[in-house]
Amino acid sequence: MTSNRELTPKEQKVVNEFEAVRPGLGAIAENNIRHNDKTGWAEIIADTPESELVAREGSASNSFMYKRIG
């Protein structure tokens, strides 16, 4: 179910942070917030301190090993 309610200030901050990182990501973040019943984003944002809702640069390593076919 999609929620047409106004975003909370914290949710709007998340949308703005994603949009600042890469234009277009804000719309994806907003969509995930509005489809909270499937994603849980609104609850995660509500439970996260506002000071931690900041976009940062970084990298992640893939710690999974995949079997190769062939």
C-alpha cells in the first residue's frame, strides 16, 4: 500500500541526502519510504538518530563467494 501522507522532517532529510549524492536517488528513496509496508524504511528512519542520517562516501567489499558454473 502506498502512503500519500506528508513525509516527516527526518524522512525528507533522507530523500534530500540521497538526491544530493546522485540526482534521481531521492525519488527512489521516497518511493521506498512510501512503500514502507514492503521496505520498512519509515520505521528504520524513525528509529535512527537524526545526526546519523547523513550521506557519506565510502566503499564496501563483497564478502560473498559465488560458485562459478562452467
